[in-house]
Amino acid sequence: MKKLVVSEDTCISCGACMQIDEEHFDFSSKGLSTVISQENLDSEILKQAIDACPVAAISIVENDEEDNNTADMENENNEPSNDCNCDSDCSCDHETKCENCKCHTEEI
């Protein structure tokens, strides 16, 4: 099952997604973009809103991938359990370049 997510760590509160797609986005109490609907994820307007995000904070992930990423990310020190700098919203497979994280920097 697919799920629309906004990375709170990446969002800069520009509001572009909300201006384009009021069906899916609004401001959270933290002043960041937040998802308000998981319906109609194949919408062309939603695709435009995702593409308009200047920091690539919005993605559609497989729901079980997000759960697995969150579980894999934390250890007793709350640090990533792998050698990747991904945040919990990363949906990359760590073999291809991911625009939503820094897992493919030269330091790794």
C-alpha cells in the first residue's frame, strides 16, 4: 500500500505543495507541510506538488517500506543502524541514488 509522506527534517515551510494541492497538504502545528489525505495518490496535481518541492521533502512510499526503514534506523543510541545517512522518510534501496537522503555521499 502506498503512503504519502513529508519529511519534517527536510521541509522548509515554503508552502508550494499547499498552493498546488490543497487536497493533500496543509501546515502542521509546527508550521511545516503535513499530509492531510492519503486518497487519490495518482493525481496529476499531487505529482506537480511533489515535483515543486524545492528540497524534495515529499515522497510516496510503500507503507511497509516506511515501517521497515523506521525500525532499521534506530538502535540503542538512536543512530542509523547501517552506514547510511538516510532519515526515516527515505525510501531508497541504497543501491541507486536517492534524492531524499544523503546515503550516497562520497564519505560513505
